[in-house]
Amino acid sequence: MVEKQLWHPVAASREVRDAPLACTLLGEPLVLWREPGHGGDRVHAWADRCPHRGARLSLGRVLSGVRGARLECPYHGWQFGGEGRCQHVPAAPDFVPPAGHAAQMFEACERHGLVWVRLAAPESALAPVLAEPPLFAPGGEAGWRVVLCGPYEVATSAPRLVENFLDLSHFGFVHEGWLGERGHAQVRTGVVEEGAAGLAVRDAQAWQPRAYAGAEQGAWIAYRYEVQHPYAAVLRKDAANGDPVSNAIALFIRPDAHERCTAWFVMATLGDASSDRDLLAFQDTVFAQDRPVVESQTPRALPIGRTAPVTEVHGPADRVSSAYRRYLNRLGITLGTT
Ligand code: FES
Ligand SMILES: [Fe+2]
């Protein structure tokens, strides 16, 4: 399954503190825990199953001591060090556990305020999701502020949500008065570039009544998009009229099942005077507008012609969504598609 070879976000970094946290990725129950260290913390993602008698490690606790942090199983108290190996069996304290007495470990890292996990080594060069998308480089430009929004648990497939994120032509209806107006519903789809690593869109434009918090009048706003992962996308919009306001928003999604997913938005903003709380409230409002519509779409899996002929028709403003569907087909993505 190609999806297992990709990095996926599983939880916000701030949720993983001094206690183990359970989560599930692609049907695999995981325990996340944080190991404090001198050179910085390290986050671990292990199978949520003790190799001794199969209890859930996420019900245990994180111990810290002079010999480093350990994850303690809730059942017989076996202690596992950061390398996964059992270090201590309390019922037989002189026993030296062999190497095979170890938890199953997966690759884990932190990026953009989220914990990312990869369940299997890649068999070929796949989407470089952990590379910084060029549109989303708040660290590389001074003055950007970053706010993590979510998680949003959504009753639809991850690809439906990505496609909604790439779609300008719903603004005048779903986000009327916010991101669009039905009297100004026409969009310009811009230039779509498709390559092996994904797609990029530049010069897409929509008319917006209030493109950002401080805007006083409507304007055509140019959007750029990048998709370098089947379940993630980044947009960037810069204010018109020379206003020094820019926003970059990344959508990162954990595919929980064929028709269910959990999303986070990382908003990076430059020059917007809104407070973090206002930015969060704005994103919550916009997503609350999207949710009933995207959850109403049938089928919930995105029709890309994989198992059945595509039964959706397209208009001229759907070029980006068609390019996204072709990209999923090229990658061989099955989870969330049909
Ligand atoms: S089941 Fe984990 S220590 Fe026994
Ligand atoms: Fe929307």
C-alpha cells in the first residue's frame, strides 16, 4: 500500500507531553510519547501493543530517570527505552532482556507543530511531504506568525477535503460575505503545472469582499497552490493594492479511513494585525461553512476512475481539481478514492 510509505500527521505536537498518547494511523494503533533529551525532545511512535502480553502501552506512563526516559507498560510494568528495547522487568529484576524483547517502532518526527509518522520505508521516490513547500516558508521570511488550527474530524475522505481546499469556485456560495460573493462568482483558474512531484497553480484569482481582516473593499485576489502529497496542500494569497498582508495556509490531513479523516490547518500570516484567537476563530468559521457541504458529497471517496467510471462532470473552472485527480491516479492512491 503506497499510503504506508508516506509521512502522515498523527497529532499536534502540543498534545504529546509527559504522558503517552494513543492514536491510529491507517488502521495501525500507535502510542506516541516524548523522550526528553539534552539535544531536545524526541517523539516516538510505536505500535500500541506491549511485546510481552499485548497490553496497550498507551495506558502506561512515561518514566524519567538518570538512565533516560522509558515507557512503562500498564500491565506488568516492563520498561522500554527510547530505542524500543525492554530495559527492566520488575518481576525479575536480574533478568537481562534480549534484543527481541522490544516494542515495534515506526519513524516519527515533528514539523509544522505536528507529529508525523511513516509506517513503511518508501520503495521508490514518493511525494516529499516533509520538504518545506516553497509557498509555505514562514521560517524563511521575517515576521511571519504561525497558528495551528484543528484538529477537525470530518466525515469524508481526505481527497474530498483537499479538493475542496483547491476549489475557488465555491467561495461565492459556501463562504458568501467572507471569501466570496455570489454576484462575483466568476473565477480565473490560472496556470496549472503538473509534474511527477505533484502540482502547482499560480495566478488563480477570485473576487473577495474582504480578503483579510483589515481590508476595506473587495478585490481580485491571486492565489497560488501547491500539492506535493496526496493528503496535503498549501495555498498562498497576497493582498491586492500593495497592502503588505500575506497569508499561507497549509492543510494537513490524517486519513483515518476510506471516508473519514482528521485535518489541521497551519496558518502563517504576515502583516495581519488579527490576534491568534481571531485567526483561529476565522478558520473555525470558514471550516464550519465548508463542513456540511463536503460531508454531503456522495460518494465520500473521490471518484478518480479507479474502480468505476467517474460519474462526476466538470466545468471549465475545475481544471485544478482534475489535475489533482490525475495526480492521485499517478501515485496509485487507493485510500479515499474510487
Ligand atoms: S503486557 Fe506489558 S508488561 Fe506484560
Ligand atoms: Fe471552503
